[in-house]
Amino acid sequence: MTIEIKHITKNFGNFIALNNINLNIVPGELLALLGPSGSGKTTLLRMIAGLETIDETDKGEILFNNINVATKKIDERDIGFVFQHYALFRHMTVFENIAFGLRVKPKKERPSNEEIKQKVNKLLKLIQLDGFATRFPWQLSGGQRQRVALARALAVEPKVLLLDEPFGALDAKVRADLRKWLKELQTQLGITTVLVTHDQEEALEVADRIVVINKGKIEQVGTPQEVFHNPANEFVINFLGSVNLFHGRVEEEGRLSLSSTLENDHSKFLIRPHELEIVSPNSADAILLATVKYVQLAGSQVKVELTHLDNEQKHILVEVSHYEFNDKNIKKGDIVGIRPRELRTFQDGAGI
Amino acid sequence: MKTFNDAKSTQNEPKWVQFILIGTAVLFLLVMLVAPLITIFVEAFRKGVEAYFVSFNDAYVLQAIKLTLITAAIAVPLNLVFGVCASWAIAKYSFFGKSLLITLIDLPFAVSPVISGFVYVLLFGAQGWFGHWLIENDVQIIFAVPGIVLATIFVTFPFVARELIPLMQEQGNDEEQAALLLGASGFQTFWKVTLPNIKWGLLYGVILCNARAMGEFGAVSVVSGHIQGVTNTMPLQVEILYNEYNFVAAFAVSTLLAILALFTLLLKYMLEWKVARDLEKLKTDE
């Protein structure tokens, strides 16, 4: 299903939760709404679901397959919704939780008991919880509960699946497993899915496209590669990972010349830790000298923290591979040169 | 139980201090609560079992029991509905004047029951605000059954709401939203999701509400007019019998109220345990 969001604004009292949002959601894609808490991403999701109304004075519209759903009730929207805290019906078994959406259908559309049983068993297999039908929610782990919540949402065959921080309450290992599983499931079912998350890693891993939201405004829409490698502005680059900030100017030969203050002809340069290289202090490519303060060896990359040689207050973070780290024989206390592999600056919000 | 054990392990008072504290509490309970309860039964059976049962073979007594049952049968279901509505509104929505509503619900607890009765006399009595209109239309509220029911509803209003508000606030409305999104109607959501989640708390509130409705004296006394066989409830009848020096009958009717109280306590104990278990489940849910 195509979802078009046109000129949506939402106020809670004096607080502007969403400010003129325009967004198209393509059929079959997994779209992530990514932003810090309070950015309005959950409000947007709840508006798509119909849990929040469009302000009456507002001329915004939400269209499902070109039909305005503003006046449609929640249950007419064909939406599957998964909550952060699962919201399973605590007095019902896993089976009854999944069957709920089928059992509350009007008599004419309601499947027979036998059909419901088949459908629920099929879904239990899909979420790899066959044999758990008679358990109650409190007898399940967090990851299992969230899978039941997903099966419950899928039982009514929704046209859109909306997930509100679905893995937010789970621990790191379960979260990683579950999002991989979700991605496979979503690809297999081909259902249009919108996922809200504040975890950039999660968004980068599962989404086909990412919408970066901040303070009620869309900062950038793009594929994970686009938003990570070609961030539209300073907010996006900061939110999608660590970044080093330099003030300076590009000289004629393409070399960055730093200055301590931000003057008229100087710009801000934002460079990711893996885009910096540690070189010999005598190298002509080095834009500055720095002291190695701390080395973190755990992880897939070595994280090297340095401070400017002339200013202990200015920190730099560089990520290098373990091989490169060993080759260059970097040690704590060394004075080294720093060379950027990429230069990225934003002027008036535009990226280079 | 748990807190008691914890207290014992952290505060190492000498044995004799514990003994005196526990002894004082037990003695106090015996003198102030258990002894009167026993007295009721002793006095009721003073002239034998036969005399006890003869006490109930009296038109006025039977009428009083009937009126008490009728009053409870009207007041309790109404307060059940009011209580659920009020707690739903308070727990699931935010609106202007919410804290005022919560305060108003507690009003009957804060006001002396006699004053609650008087308020109705001032409103509906012959000299009251609506008195003139009521007389013209031949409606009698004060010194009649409607007044007794109104006063009882007023006095027992907080029980259901007070029990449900914290329970519903704790549970939030995610489950209700999930049900609506799955296509359930408002009624289906209430019946299949909300009600099962609050059923033990609701029953607890109803039991307490019922006990108070049947036992209320002050408010009812003001609006009743003490017409024997017409507007006397059980507590009022007990007073009249006692004033007539008919002690056996007075205590015999009292035993019914005492049994109601004991039964209420038993149910309350069982339901408290159920409600606590429901909340426990909620915590493991997070």
C-alpha cells in the first residue's frame, strides 16, 4: 500500500510535535523513522495508525492508496501495530492473543473456529513459537512476547505494519537477532512496514529507506548508504555516528588548513573517525599533530582517542583496523600526524 | 508477612520489647473489636435459640431487612457503573478539571454521613430547593425510599472508583489501543480487554461498597423519618429495638450485620491477594 503524508503539522498545546511533514511511503518497503526522543517520530507513526488525530485547523492529509483516511476509524485502516512494551492481553493465552483480531470481526467476516486455529498455528510456526500456544504473556521472555505481538498484528492481514520501537525494551543480543529475523520476515511477506527507532544502527541495518527526524522536521530521506555517507546536514551526520569537528579552509592544493577560530572564509568540517588516518608527524599530508591519549582494542575496529598537541581540550577520535594499528605500531603517548581521507563541510545546510 | 520478617531481621530489638508491642496490639484488638463482636452473639442468644429466631418473625424486622436489601440492590449496581465510568475517565484520559474530579470522588469520605443526609433534606425536603416542585408533582423523596437510596449512593460512591483508579492508571491504555487497532469495537474492547484486567479490583470495590450500603446509619437516619415498616433499614431498626429495650431482637438483627461484616472481611482478604497477584504480573511484564 502507498502512503502519502502531506503537510502534516501536530501541536500538543504550545509544543510543536510535527512541523509540515511531507513523506511518501512506497509499497513493500521497510521505512525507518529515525530520530532522538521527542523528535516527533512516534507521533507521526501514531498519526498514520489513527491513534493521534490530525488537528482540525490543519490542512494536512494522510492518504492510503490515494484515499484520505482522516475521517476513517482506526479499525478501518487495515493496520498492524506493534508497541514498544508489547501490550499483549495479559489475561489471555498466546493463542487467544493472536486470535483476538479474528474473533472480534463482525459475524459475517469472522472465520470459523477451525480456520482460526489453523491460522494461529501457522503464525506460531512463523514466529518460531509453536508449542507456546497455551502459555500466558508473563511466562514468556521479552523477545518471545514481541514476536507474539507481531503475530497478533499479522493475524488480521494488515496492509501496513507499524512498529513503535519494537526492540527498545530488549537486551542487545536479542535485539540484534530479532531485527535480522524481522528483516527476513518482512522481505518474505512483502508488507509495507514503518519502523520507529532511536537506534541508528538498527535503522541502518534493517531499513530500505531512512527518514531522519529532528524537532518535528524531516532532516533527510534516503537509503542507509545515502544518509550515512552523504548526510544532508550537520544534524544527520552527528546523529548517525561519532564525528570529528575541524574549523579551517581548503587551500589551493586541496589541503585543509586549520585555524583555531571560525572566520568568514573558514568553514566547519565534519569527518567520521574511520575517515581519518594516523600518519607520521613529519608527513606533509598531516593537517595537525596530536597526542595519543587512549586506545580501545576491543571491537571490530581499534578506537584511538587523541588530543590536539597545541590544545589538550580538543579531542579527536580515529578508527583504524587492527592490522593497520599493528603495522603502524601506535602506542599511548605517541605524537602523530592526522590526515583526513575525506573532507565534508556544510554551508547553509548544503553538503559537499 | 514479608515486611514483618524484614523488620525483624534489620531491627534487633530485645525479645521483651517485641513481646510488649505485640501483646499490646493483640490486647487492644481483643478489647475493642473481638469482645464487642462476641457480645453481639452472646446477647442475641441470651434467651435461647428459639427467642433468637422469633425475633425475625416480626413484620417490622422483615420489612427492614427487605428495605436494606432493596437499597443495596439499587445503590451498589449504580455505584458500580458510576465508579467504572469515573475511573475510566480519570485513568485513561487527561482533561481539564481532572484533579477536581478526583477530589470530588473523595468528598463522601471527608464529609460526616449525617451532613450528607442533611444535604438531601435541604435539596428535596418540604422546605428545600426542589421541595415545592416535588410536592406539586406529588413526588416524595425525603422520608421515603428514594431518599434512603440517594443518601446511600452518596455515602458509598467512592468505594468502587477509589479501588479502580490506581489499578487502571497502573495498567495504562496500551492494551485498549492494541484491541482497537485489531478491529475491536469500543464495547468489545471494554468487555474483552479492560474488564478482565480489572475484575478482581472491581469485585473488591463492590464488596466494600455493599458492606457500607447495608450498614450505613447516619445519612440514612436523617432522610428516613424512622417510619417503622416503611422507611427503616436494618441499622435503624436495631436502634429502635434497642430503645424499646427489646435487646434480644436488637442483637439478633445486629448478628446479620456482623455476619455480613465477617463475610466481607473474608472476601476482602481473598481479593486483596488476587489484586496483588495481578499487579505482580504487570510488573514482570515490563
